[in-house]
Amino acid sequence: MNKPLSFLAVASFLILASCQDKKEEQTAPEVALVEEEANTPAEKQPDFVLSPDHQTNSIILDIDGDGQPDHIEIVKSTVDDQYGITVKRGNGAFDIIGPLVGSTHRALPEDMEDLIWAQDVYVADKHTVIYEVTDENGDLRSEEDVPEDEKTTLPYESLHLSVPESCGSGLLYWLDGTYYWHQTS
């Protein structure tokens, strides 16, 4: 009679020990998951949004000529209502152009950084010819009137910004590792 009682005691012990092992296995991943979440840094939200004031506020082109699409957006600061341009290049680089917090480039002239004027936004083809549009007297000149040595052919696509039905326009382009602005009219 001692044998069945001993057998029952040993079997109960083994079952109890087995259940405790399973409980420990189940709680270990929960603890690890909580630790991982606690160590994850909070992502900082940008201080700008896609501009609601521009009909075209997002465009894709190859501004740096690497054959990968670059995503360009006109954005507006949520802090002080200033405008800027963001460029997420195909290689992963992210640039902020203009007076926004975190700006990496200031390519536009200061008097043109308030981009509310830029309501016509489109891609200018690569091989666009640029030149100074006024002569030494301030008079407008056509491309035919400009000597060849004063012309530059852009090797990549560029961002064309202009005032609708007016003579205010320019190109944001990339050359030799940086952004430039060229006033076209």
C-alpha cells in the first residue's frame, strides 16, 4: 500500500514541477518584450506638413542624375508658417531647403523663400539651357541673344517654380553635390 501512495506522491510532484517550468517559459518572453519597448526611442515628428497652399505640392524627378526617383515636396512649418522644400533622394539622403528648422540648404534667395508665390510647379527636363536673362543694362534678352559661353546646360532634371501667368520663375537644380537656384524670369 505504500508503493501506490509513493507513486502518487512522485507523480504529483512531477506534474507540479512541469507546470511551474511552463509558467516560467511563458513569462520570460513577456518580460523581454516589455524591455524592448522601454528601450525603443520615440521618433521626433517633423515641424512641417505638406503645404495645403499649393495645388502641386509633391513631385517626383531625378534631380541628382543617379537614375533613381527623388521625391520633392513643398512643405509648411507648423511652428511659424514658413515654407520650404524637402527632397528625399533615391539614395536615401534627406534634405531640407529653405528657412525651416533643420534646414540643410539655403539655395533660394531670401526674398523668394516664402514659396507661396510658387503656384506653378513642374519638372524641367534635363539638358535645359540656363543663362542670365538680363543684360548689363537690366534689359531682358532671349536665348538667341546670349553668347554660347554664357549658357549652361543642366545635366539633370530640375524643379521649375513659377508665378502663374507672370514673369517670376526659376529652377532649383543639383550640380556637383549641392542645390542651386537660377532665376529664369
